[in-house]
Amino acid sequence: MESEPTENKSVTEFVLLGFHDIPELHLLLFTVFTVVYIFIITGNMLIIVVVVSSQRLHMPMYFFLANLSFMEILYTSTVVPKMLQGFLQEAAISLAGCLLQFFIFGSLATDECFLLAVMAYDRYLAICHPLQYPLLMGPQWCLGLVITAWLSGFVVDGLVVALMAQVRFCGLNYIDHFYCDFSPLMALACSDTEVAQVTTFVLSVIFLTVPFGLVLISYARIVVAVRRVPPGTSRRKAFSTCSSHLAVVSTFYGTFMVLYIAPSAVHSQLLSKVFALLYTVVTPVFNPVIYTLRNKEVHHALQRLLSCKPADM
């Protein structure tokens, strides 16, 4: 492979530079992120198994949580293995592989934006409208929401990737990132990228701010409802749980908004990579923990699973 093709030669393969500017930390980072990746896969798989195996957890909240865990396993696995390879050797990827990686990762990240909004709405209905909740969150409606969440990302990012596939790449083939992200890839283009850039910006504004707005509205109404509850342990627990959920969700949405809606706010590529780590590694670690940490039903189901007791009916 030629690292620096001529001006007229189209690039068909890229090299992901990753964290090339801190080579002295590569071994340490490889070890840390390998452990984190194993934890993400194991933790999220355990949640899925617990939810599926326990009849008591066959409720909308846990159905959404199992889908969230599955999404995080998939989209983390799309990015992290290639990042780990980059710590040990040159991480080369074909143009088709690069576009496929961006499509899968971007689609799943968009899916998660929608699913987090659905989960916030579910908690709002459960807390603020408990009597109508079984009707409003029936099995068919839950399934419809999840299917919509899954399909939305693949449709949206499919459009973006279709536009990216029309772009010609030539010159340098080094992508200054640990995965095929939109901006670093477009920076290597030698044909007009305006349509792809504008389309991505508009779609990012719509499909990031709208779900995040729904999350904020849902939690705001939950807080108002909880404030009406007499002070005590239950009220403190509800506030603590909501604040934990909102902190993780805000980190996920916030980093995406900075990188895709206001990329000029990030003044260095190293900082951009650090921001990217927040939604590729950090939130997949904390989401399972935050959503199950204070949940006694999940704890009991996990204890039964680990002790090999029969599933509760």
C-alpha cells in the first residue's frame, strides 16, 4: 500500500492513526480499553440474559433496557476492536470497510438516541400516569417503538453514507481518528462535499436535538411529579435515580451535538478523539450500571441466575 498516493490516484484504503501522537501510552491504553471492552460486552450480555430469563422483568422498562444493551454491544464492537489494533500495529481499512463502519456505528448511535428518548417517555408515563400506563405502554406499542428506533438510524445514516459514497478521495490516506468518523474522512476528499456536509448537519440537528428535547421534557415532568411526593427515602431515591439517568444521557447527546452540530467548538483533533471516547466507551460502561444499580428486581433476578435457581414465573 502506498501511504501517499498521487493527486490523480483515487484512494481505496485508509490508515486510522488513532492516538498516534502519544505512542508512549499505547500499551497502557490497549490494556485499559481491552478491560473496558470486556466489561461492556459482559455487563450488557448479562443484562440481556437476566431480562430474557426472568418473567418478572418482562415489562416495557426492561424490554427497552435489553434493546439498549444489545445496541451498545453492537456499536461498541464496530469501533473498539479497530481502535485496539491501532495501539499495536498499523490499522488499515478499505474505503468500503470505512463507509460500512461509519454506517453501522452511525446508525446504531442514532438508534440509541431514539431509544433513550423512548425510555425517558416510558418512565414519565409510569411515574406521572400510573393508572393509564398498562394501556399506554401495551406490548404492541412497545414493539412498534423499538422497531421504529432500530429502523430510524439505518434509514438516516443510509442517506448520509449514500452521499459519502459519491465523494472521491485522493492524496493522503491517513484518517486522524480511531474510527471512520464523518469530519476526518471528509477532510481527505478531493471532490465537492457540500451536499454531504449540509445534509449531515441538518439530519444531526433534527435527530439529536428532537430526541434530547423529549428526554429533557420527560425528566422535567418527572421531577415536578416527584416534588409533590412527601419528603422521604422514596423521594430522595427518585431524584437520585433521575439525576443519574440524565447525567449519562446528557453526556451521550452532548458529545454528539458538539462533534456533529458544532464541530468548530473542538479546537484540536486530540480533543475530538477524547470527546468521541465518551460516547464510544464511557456511556456504554455506565448505562448498564446506572439503569440497574438501584433496581432491586434486577438484583434479585441476577442472584437467581447466578445461583442457577429456576426462573421465576
